[in-house]
Amino acid sequence: MANEFAMIEGASRSLHLQVAREIAKRILSGALPQNSIIPSEMELCEQFGVSRTALREAIKHLSSKGLLESRPKIGTRVKSREHWNMLDSQLLSWMAGLGDVNKTLNEFLALRRAIEPEAAALAAKYASAEQRMKLSEFYQQMLSLMNSDAPSEWFAADLQFHRLIYLATGNNFYIPFANVLQVMYQGFAGHFSQDDDESMKLHTAIYQAIMAGDEAKARQSCLALLKLTTQRIPELELA
């Protein structure tokens, strides 16, 4: 049954996080529908094999992320999706492998297309000398790893290249997206940028524009790269 959970094993200090993860996965996958009441505290303690303290900590943890809401005499209810903190790094990591991966990637890339080109433009304007040096370092790593037998290393350099774009904006509100990007890259490895000539040409254009302080070119090149990435994911359509 969808509302039955397996016993949790592990260190006592991490029990509530393990419980929270298992409940969250059921919510994120739809096995525990929005607005439904989850099993009682007694049932969940028995299913997970944990104490009430651990369970209550797990419920509190998920409530802080907007997934659950506890009410006296009613129980604990799954809140509707509009309340979920979908930019929470932990929730994103728990989503990996759940549901329609292409749909998740489509939605995430639509968000990137909306904000990353502007981040690139801001980076071209505000990146510090040190940040430009780091960007150059990651770019050179990507070049040296092109068509190599170490795709994971190219992927790691690519991740750091894009993270730095957000960090170099000079705007604190872009910083969380650098962390979100890292979680999504790690959780959905293999679905993002390919190390081929077309992709690398666009990375080069972004890099050169940022180094030259060309905001318009940085914005345009970043958007072109993200559209290319979207087109290369199977069964994915531009949102």
C-alpha cells in the first residue's frame, strides 16, 4: 500500500532525517496525494520502527519545507503543491529519480532560461578580478577535457563554470540558485550539457563576453546554450 513504510535503520541522530526523506519521497511522487491525511503517529512509528520523538522531528522538518501541516483532532495533512518550497536543496535532492524526469528537467530549464541569461549579463558587469580568474580556470579545464575519457571531470568543471556565473552577479538573491543548480546537476547527472563542439562554442562565447564585460553578448550566448541543452533532452519541448 502507498501509505506503508519500511523500517528505518541507522544512527539515532539521523533517524528523523531518514524518516523525513521517505515521507517526502511519497509526497513528491504523488503516492501521498496533496491534501490527504497521512497515517497516524502511532502507525508511522510502528512502520518506521522509530520513537515518537524522531517522528515528530521528521514532521516538523517537512512542515518547515511546506509539505505538511498538523492540526489538532484532524491529523497531519499533505499541503498543496503551491506551498512546497521547491527551491529547497534537500527537496530537490529527494526528487531525483521520482516521477517524470523529463518534466522535472523541462521545468528546471525553463527557470534557468528565465534567470541565468540575466545572471550572465550581471556577471559581465560585476564579476571581480578574482571571479574572472576562476571562470577562466574552469573554462580552461572544460577545454582540456573536451572529448576526453573523463566525462565526469568535464561535467564537474561545467557545473563550477555555471555556478560561478550566479555567484559573480553581485546580487545576493542569485546566490541560492548556484546551490540549486549544483543539487540538480548532481541529482540528474547525464541530462545536462554535452561536451561537443556546438556546446563548447557557446560556452566560449559566454566566457569571452563575461571577460570582456559585454552584458548583451553574455545574455544572448547563455540563452542560446540553454535552448540547445533543452533541445537535446529526449522528448523535451521548450516551455
